[in-house]
Amino acid sequence: MIAIKNLTYSINKNTLFSGLTFEGASGNILQILGSNGSGKTTLLKILSGITEPSKGDLEIIGSPKKLFLGHKIPIKDYFTNLQNFLSLNPDASESNFNQYCEQVNLSTSKTLLSSALSFGQKKKLLLSKIFLSSYDILFLDEPFVGLDRETIGIIKDRILEMKVNGTTIFLTSHQEVLDGDVVINLDSGLITK
Amino acid sequence: MNEFKKLFQKTRNWLGPILIFTMVMIAFPLSLNIYSSELVSSFESILVISLLMTAFISTEGIFNEDYSDGTFEMYISEDGSMFQLVLEKFCANFLMVSLPIALVGLSFAVANGAILENYLSALIGIFFVNTILTSIFAFGSSISLNKGAILGIISVLPFSMPAVILFGRFLDNLSLDHISLSFLQLLAGLSIISFLIFAWLSSKIIKLHLE
Amino acid sequence: MEKLKLQFSSISDALMMDGHGIYVWIVYLVAALILIAFSAVTDSKLKMAKDCE
Amino acid sequence: MKNLLLPLISIKEYISLNHKIYPYAMILGIALVLVGWGMGLFFAPIDAVQGHSYRIIYLHVPMAIYSQLIYWFMAIWSFCFLVWKIKIGPYMTISAAYVGCMVTFLALFSGSVWGIPTWGTWWQWDARITSTFILLIMYIALLTINSSFQNINKADQITAWVVLVGVINIPIIKKSVDWWSTLHQPASISLSSESSIDSSMLIPLSISIVGVGLFLFALGLKVSRLMILKREEI
């Protein structure tokens, strides 16, 4: 589905990683490991097509449905929860919102402004995107940060469900919640299966 | 539609420029003798300068929020067209800021006796010039994303000079009652061209910023 | 072409230039200063950059 | 053919070429400038109308010409950089911007001083002066943009885009300012009477134009070398 050859990225004279070669087959979880500042987020951004690599090829076969969820949360404070939910999921309806809130245990009112939400709650609202539609390739940057144990479990289940359905999932995480089929270690440059 | 909703919710981003424009329009005659003939003659330049200022103020943070909260990144990863998003933002700004400002500007122009006839032409002219300036300054704001506004202004201010000159000519002709349909067409054409070109450039620059 | 001959009889004459000298000489002096300064600054920076390597 | 194009692609090749050309350009440039300005200042005949103050022309005209030409030069390199990703593109653009900024300032300055004895004022809202002034602002803006991003690649690309927008804008600005100033006041003042210039004035002028050009080129080579030294590992 997605093939990377000799990928190199450098800012000015500083090379973050070089010569990365791997493939992401459908139904695989690819875990990206590395210390702070090793370029995990940058690699995800390159894979999702936001950033251009300095060198190397990035080949994506077909036109898969992609999604990148970074550690920034695109929730607008001046929108109500429902408005935010609907702008994140244009095809959803109000009943989807209530359903989703029950599913992830998000206790809030739809007419409340999202500025009242806590970080974890905002993150829950954002993650509705992976619950309400399916994707071919998913890029998750630290998806479990700021979430309670219960929610982590729910999201883990959803990720595993998507994996069974053939989604390629790229993941960076400091918490060891999920085991990757492929582990990309940016510190050592090793790729293990 | 989403962009309209967003702009509408951020009251200060659209009401602010309109209020500032109105304040300048009110403050200007106070600085002159009320019976002085300067009132009419210097009104044009005040109008141009305040249009320039409000175009800058209204576009100053046009991309900042979506940039810093990750909306752009998510949008691009879903293969969304940045160009289209920027076009929507521009349109929202035109309707919510430029049009009201054109109306306010026209009413003050009439009140100060700078425009006696051709109200519709004046309205259309002010509106189109405002859209040109808005497009140019929005481009500047895309350059200075998260770098503070000064960088954006100095980099696009030279580009706005032709628009200022054009507007000066327009107001001159208007007061002499020489305004022709072709002049309005020229303004409309330039407005559309600058709208498309600067929206496209802004989308390019924003993509560069996301790296 | 034959008009191209020395126009001034003395140095003070060349400096005065019938009262226009001040303008002419200021322009040329300032220009020369700026050009030389630009060149010198670049040179010294080049040297510094080379030393750092 | 490939060997000729190599300096465009490889920084190393460019540096060695730069080292080869630089001394010739510098020495020849300085020599020609000295000859041209010397001839202009001391040997060229006096202008019938303006008197001796016209001698500023030998500095002013070359600077005015290059202030425009350098922008076009930058635009070409920016275009090459954006389209073909030519590596030395940004170095050429930015080093030209430094030189161009200085040259445009000198053009404005010499013009202003020249204006005092000739027009009785140091500033006139003439089309050419105004558009040159806007050009100076553009140079400064470009340098500011380029220096305000930490990621050099990003800075170079954004600068290149702004240069290209600017190059479309230069003729527009010029035309519009022309339109504006000619309608406000009669265009009685023209900066130089190039059409009726005598050969005895033309020769020093052309020598200084060539000389200043070579000297500026050498300066540009030097600045680009400095930038490469700072940014790249060779």
C-alpha cells in the first residue's frame, strides 16, 4: 500500500533520519519509536503527505483514504460540542453525537461551548473521526496521551478492529499500549518485524 | 459554509475591523474645521488609508488559528484542497468584512459630501478595492504565519500600491461624475484576478509553513 | 570624442566645480564608502566563517 | 553540455567556478569603475544646462539600471529554483538581494542629491523615483522574510515565491505610478536626457555601466560564497 525508499529528512544541516526503507502493508500496525526530537512526528507528517522529504521516495499505491491526527487538537473553542463534532465528521448527524458520547464516556452537553472541555475530553471528541468512518491509512501521533485508562482501552479496540478491516496504521506512542507488526526505531535506524 | 460559521462565531475578527473603520471615519472630521473645504478634499485619502488599515487588520490572523490548532494538517492529510479552503476563507472575509465596510464607507462619503451621485458605482468600487486589498494582505498574513504581523505587512505593502493608486483615480473620476462602466469592469476584473492569484499563493505558502 | 579633455585647471577648481562640487563629491564619496564597506564586511565575515570550519 | 551545466547542480562545482571568476571580475570591475568615473568627473565636458552637477550621472545611471536588472536576475533564479529545484538558486537570489538593496539605495540617494541643484528639491513624486523607492522596500522585505525563518529550505521557497510575485508587480507598479503622477502634474522633469547625449559623455557612461556591473557581480559572487559557507557542508 505504502512504500518508502531511502527516506531522508534534514532541517538545515541537521539530519533527523536518513535512509529509511520500509513498507506498510494493509492490516499492519507500524510503530514508530524514538526519543524526543528524533523525528517521529516529522516522519508521520512526511508519510501523510504534509511535509516533503529532503530525499528519497514515498510511493502510495492507489488513492487511499488517509487521516493524520497530530498532537494538536483542531477543536474550536467558540463552537459548541455538536458543531465541532459535525465539522469534524461532515456526514454525521446529531444522533451519532449522542451515540459516540455514550461509547467513549464523554459526559457533556451538545450545546455547551467546547472551551469548557478538558484536554482529554477534547481529544475524545477529536478521536470521533476514527470511530465514525473507516480509513485505508491512519497516522496517529501520540493518540493515547491525556486519556484515561478506560478510554485507551476503547480506542485500542477500535484500532485493532480497523486493523482487521485492512487499515494500515502508523503510530507513535510513549505508552506501550499496542504492539506493532513492524517497529521503526528512529534512534538506531533499525526496522524489525 | 464552515468558514462562514467560523468567522461569524469569532465576533471580534469581523466586527472589529468594521468598528475600527467606523471610528476612523468619525474621528477624521473631528480633526478638521467642520466648515472647511478640506473635509471633502481630504476625505478620499482618509478613505484609502483606512481601507488599507482595515484590510490589514481583518486579515491579520486569518490563517493563524487553523494553523496552530492543527486543522490545516488534518485537512491536508485527508487530501483536502488547500486552495479551496483559502478561497472559502477569502469569500467569508469579503462578505463579512469588506461588504459592510463598503457600506459604511459609502454612507460616510455621502455624509461628508465627497460623493453626490452614483451611489451604486461608489459602493461597488469601494467593495472591489477592499477585496483586492484583503487578498493582498491575506497573502502577507500567510507569509508571516506565527511570525508576527509586521513581516506580512512589509512584504506585501509594495504590492498594494497599485490598488491604492487605482482607487484614488476611481474616486477622482467619481467626484467628477466621469465614472464609466468600463472602469467598474476593470476593478471587478482586477479583484477577481487578485483574489484567485493571492489565494493560490497563500495556499502554497501555508503548505510550506506546515513542514 | 575630441571634447574629452581635462576640464579643470586646478585641484580646488575640481573640488568646487562652480559650486556644484559639494553635491557631486558627496554622492561619489558616500557611494564609494558604502561599496567598500559592503565588500570589506563580506570579506571579514568570510574570514570568520572560514575560521569556524 | 553537461559539464557546462554542472555548476548549476553541484555546489562544489559552483564554488570552484566562483573562485575562478571572482578575481577577474573584481579587478576588472574596479579598474573600469575608476576609469569611467575618472573620465566622467574630470574629462567629460560640462553639461550646458545643468552644469557640473550632471556628473552624478556616471554613478546614478549605472545604479538605477542595476537596481532593476538585479531584480530580474533574482526572479530568473527563483523561477529556476522553484521549477527545477536548482540548488544554487536561493544563494544567487539572496546574495543578489543584498547587492540590489545597496544599489537601489545608492540610486535613490544619488538621485536625491542630484535633485537639489537641478530641481531645487531632493524629492519629487515622479514615477521613476516612486517606483524605485517601492523597489527598495521590496528588497528590504525579501531580506527580512529570508532571515526570519529558522528552516532555511522553507525560507528560501517562501522568498522565491515573493520574488516572483514582485516581478509581476514591478511593471504594474511602474505603470500605475506613471498613471498617477502624470495625471497630477505635468511630466516636465525627466531624469536624464539620454536621447541627446553626446558621445564624449556616452563613453565614460558606458564604461562606468560595465565597470559597476562587473564590480557588483564580483560582490554578489563573494556574498553567495559566504552564504554557502555558512549553510552548507562542503
